[in-house]
Amino acid sequence: MKTNTLTIILISSLFCHLYTNDSLVTSSKYFELSVEAGVFSYTSIGYGWVNENRSEQSFNFRYGTDILHKSFSEIYSFGIFSRKSYPALSEKSLFYYDIGVDFTYFSNWSNWFSGSEEGSKRLVTPNFAIGYGYIFKLDNGNVIMLTSDIGLKLLIFNIGLSYKF
């Protein structure tokens, strides 16, 4: 199992590297901390840059757990994804898409369906999403961003809050 996970991480890293357009000159770099809320909550950290054409590219690592695990099952997830964003209708909004993979562990998987407490399940799920964000620029040059996205992933819809510095 460890070999399969390592293989998936290496392939994902290669994909993210190929996905980057290195021919664009970057004008500024940033770190990003974010949280996503819902039944399943994520925290993530990322590194990104703004290109000359005002598009942004970032690579992110995230960790999540369910906030209702006492009612259902213990769920833990970690993932990697790449985000590409473009200015939208104004300087304060943007469209983006994510490409990545999540590794998820469910304890007591069968409990969800049969009431039994036996078994656990590990899943590898894609993270393909499109989203929209609204940007709040701070006086110190940093940015707070409110985002929402929808896509093919463990949770179909997310709402998030990011801080870029």
C-alpha cells in the first residue's frame, strides 16, 4: 500500500510540474493559508506566483477531517493540488480551476451503511474543480480571498477563506 501511495504522489508531482507554464515571467510570489468549511473541513498551505498576464499559479498541500466524526465515522484526508486563476469581471474577483488528488481514510466505513463498526476504507479521489473568488486587499499588501467551487472531488462543493502574504 505504501508503494501505491508513493507512486501516486510522484505521478501527481510530475503532473503538477508539467501543468506549470514556466515560459511566463513572474512578477510576485506569495504563500497562502486557507480553510474550507462544510461537513468536511480542510486547511491548506500553498506557494504561488502572479504572472505578467495577471493570472496566478499555486501549488497546495491540504489536510482535512470531518467535523461530525462522532456521528458518522472518523475521516482523515490529505491531498495535493494545483490552482490556476484568472482575473474575472473586476480586479476584485477571479475564476480558477483546481487539479489534484486526495488520499482519504474512513474508519468504520461499513457503519455508515449497516450499523456495524467493522472495517475501514482508503480512497484515492481526484480533485477537479472550477470556482469563483472575491478578493479583499489589505493595507499591508496582503490579500484575503473568499472562494467557492464545485467539481469532481470528495466533496462536490466547498466554501473557503484564504490569506495570501
